[in-house]
Amino acid sequence: MKTLFEQLKTLFDFELYSNAATLANLLLSIYDTNRATLNPQEHFGTLVYYAESLFHERRFREAETIYRQALQLKRLLSKNKSPNCKTTAGPVPGVVDLQSEVELKYKTARCLIEMKCYRDAIVLLQSLALKQRTPKVNMLLSKLCHNHGHERSAIGTYKEVLKECPLALEAIEGLLTLGVKGIEVNSLIVDATMAPQCNEWMSSWIKAHANIQARKYTEAIQTLRSIEANTCLRNYHQLLVLIGECYYHNGEYEQAYIALKRAHAMQPHSKSGLQILAILMAKNKKITELEKLITPSPSLLNEYTSEMWFVMGQYLFATGKYEKAVYFVQKACFQNSRNVEALVLKAEVLFQVKKYQQGIAHLRYGQQFAPYRYEIHKALVDNYLNMGRTREAQLQALKAVKVLGESARTLVLMARTYMKDEAARPKAKALCLKALDMNENFLPAVYLLAELYLRENDLSARMKLLKKHAMLSKNCKLHIMLGEMLNNEKDHSGALEHYSIALNMDPSNRAAITGLLLLGKHTGSTSSAVSNAGASSSYLESMVEDGSDMPDNPLEMIEIRTTGANEMESESDAMWSDLEIEINQ
């Protein structure tokens, strides 16, 4: 007949964790009444099985308390151990000793992380002697130190991981992020680099990541493309994601979209690159594709990560449902407070609903740990301009140029801040021309320069600029601008041609439809085109007026009252509503 402790061990061995937790609780209650029920070693074992079962059941707060009781009892048992008692054999390689001090402290730290007690987790893991720390302990400690400002400690522990596990790619990337040079990282894993299956790509992989951390995206793209073309990693999902992200951070959105769409098709359930793909779909007004990117399902709420909440928020923002969008993007921010995409999106939503100070606070918070992100600088400049705070917009644009360096998009960002001041417009023109010298096909510079020519009444220069770039790139907006110019000059046939080209590129483009309708004598030829064009809502990009100072808490919850049921326009709204109800239960 098995004892209660043996029955507990059987339940645990068969992974019946909820049953094991219940029995362990019962057994400990009996032990409090009758100490003869368990010997000291069985008492310790019961605590360990109880804590482990709670951990597997994701009852982290309870598990952390029991783990600490087990650690305290282990110290007591070690002190009372007879000196004549023979020591047991050492740990078996590859087998986790659940009752070791290292494992107990590791699991306690994991519980503390789930409870967001990061500082306590760092202190607990650092209490382990250096020789006791296993690679998984060092890796967990590295990430904690890295994310909480203890950079020197993080570098040391990452290096300890690589001593035993040279292909721990997260440790390699972590060292490069912290400023360790690629040559030094390569020297730490030289044996793995020279291995037959790694020698053709490993050094290039490190070089590419070093370039990414140095914000040299063009060089990183070249290296990653070389790996894709010349090595066995051509079908590696994460390689495509890295290529897409590098294109995005470099401002090459079309190439980024192609790479990330291909990566998503390869692994549809992967979260890597998902947020940037959603942003690009919204930019390209591919709302149907964006909606399909994630299907809301209340039964799978435990799978909803910060990235998933972001995609929902991005979809709702793109369809103009700001009150609903802010709820989902808040979820993304609170699950990962360093999610830059979520912080930028939340700021944009808040600007739309006139919560200016909270929006600015989110962007300023993001700048603290990601000052190199162009999207943060652009959102701040856009907001200041729309609020009429031109001087602050100019200072922010100048900061962007200093931090990110001179590039076509930072120069155009600065040029936009000079547009409202007539005396400063020559500076804006010079910056646009300089941007086009750096990147001949940078369309935002073309649009801004065309507007400057219009304000100078230099129509011939404007026409020449637009025709040149309409030939170089297929772009709907260029053809609409040309159509407007030709229509104003009474060249109705030329205007009709460019409006038609624009409508072929984007059948639902309202500017093209309106332009065609204004061509009165061509009403018959435009009717079929107009009837085929959908009446879908356009993507709202403008920011609105007034703002004030930042609040003390940059991530405070923003309560926004919804306006009523009449806002529900899409067929999928019922699903989103069901999901909100499920979350709030």
C-alpha cells in the first residue's frame, strides 16, 4: 500500500499537476496536525512537488511562496545533516534536479518575473555562487540585467552562457546590442564558427547583427541578402523577418512589405515581424489583409501576446474606430512596456481623440530606450505641427537629424517644419533638393518640393518634377497631382488619363474619383470607373489641435467613452465585441 507521499509523487510523475497540488495541500495540512506523517526529507519533497505543480498550473504567486518555504527547509536540512552521512552521487547530465538549490531559486525567479518583481528576481539569482549558475540561470539573469539597466552584469552573464552554449543566438545578439564588437563575439564562439555546418554563415550572421545594432541598415541588408542567396539558410523564417525589419527601419517600406509578407506566408502563426507587417498593411490600405492577419477568438486568449493585441489595435485604428483601438493597444503596452510600435500607435490614437499630453508622454517614454527609432521622432513632429507648436517641431526634427544622422527622410522631416514660415521656405526647398540628391526616388521629398513650387507659382518646374517621378515610380498620388494640374490648365484629356491611371492603381481612391467627376464633359467615360470604385473609408493620417504638459505616469490607463452602437460598421465588429466581453469577465 502506497503512502500519501508516494501517491503524490505518482501524480506528479504522470503530470497530473492540478491533482498533485490538491493532494500536496492536503498532505501538508495533515503534517501540521501530525508531524509523524512525513519525515524531514519527505516534507521537503512535498513542498517541492507542491510548488512545481502550482508553477505548471500558472499559479505563480502561490508557487513563489511554497518555493521559498522549500528553500528555507533545504537550508535547515543541510545544517542538520550528519557529517558522517555519505553524500549522494552528483547530478546526472541532462536531468534536472528539482530539489537542488539552483533549480528552486531559478523557478522562484521565474515566478517573480511573472509577478513583475524583476529587481527581486535579479537579487535572488545573483545570490547563487558563480560556479552554481547553469546556462539557463545565466541566460535568465542576462535578460533581466539587460532590460533593467545592469549592462556590465548582463555582458558578463551572456559570456558565461556562450562558454557552454556557443550557439545561443539570443546571447550573441544580446552582447552585440550592449555594444560588444562583432570580432570579440566571434572570438567567444570560434569553435562553433569553424564547425562544418556553421562556417558558411555564422560569421556573416554576427556581422549583420553588428550592423543592425550600429543602425547601418543598408550594410546589414546586403549581408543578410548574401546569406539568403549563398547559404543553406535561404528558407529560414527569421532571416526573412530580419531582412524585412531592416528595410522598414531604413525607410524602404515596399521592400519591407514583400519580405515580411513572404515570412508570414512561411510561418503564419509566428509573432516575429507581425507588428511591422500590420503597420505596412495599414499604410498600403490593405485593410482586408490586415483583418485576416489575426482572427479574434475568445477561447485562445492565453495565446494573445503584446504583438497580437497590437495587430487588433492597428486594424481598429486603420478603420477609424479609435475608442476601441485604444483598449487593445493599451493591452499591448501593459504586456510589454517597451513595445515601441505599440507606444507609437497608442500615441497616434490618443492624438486622434484629443488626449495630447498622454500621447506625447508615451512617445517621450519610448525615446528613453529607443531614441534611434524614426517613427517616434516623426510622430512627435507631426503632433507639434498640427498643434501649431512650430518651434517645438523644429527642435524635435533637429534632434532627429542629430540622433539618426542625415538621410532623405530626416531632411524632409526637418523641411516640413519650415513650411508654415514663408521666410524659412527657402530652407525647406534646399533640404528637399538635398534629400533627392541622397535618394532620387524618395517620394515624400517629391511631394513637399511640388508643394513648394506651387506656393512659388513655379508651375513649369512643378510639372517637370511630377512627370519625371511619375515615370520613375508607379504611384497613385503623383498621377492625381498631375491630373489636378492638367485640369487647372484645361488639358482635360491629359487630366483624364492621369486620373484613370490613379484609379486603376487604387479603385477606391476618393481623390481620383472626385477628380474624374469634376471633368464635366467626360462624365460618360468616367461613370463606369466611379461605379466600380468602393465607398470604403479613407485612412485618417492628420493629427489635431492643442496640447499640454506630460503627466507623471507615462503609461496610465486612458478611459475613453464610446459613442454608441451606430459606429459599428464592419461585419467583424460582433467578433471584436465578443472578445472584449470575454476579456472583461
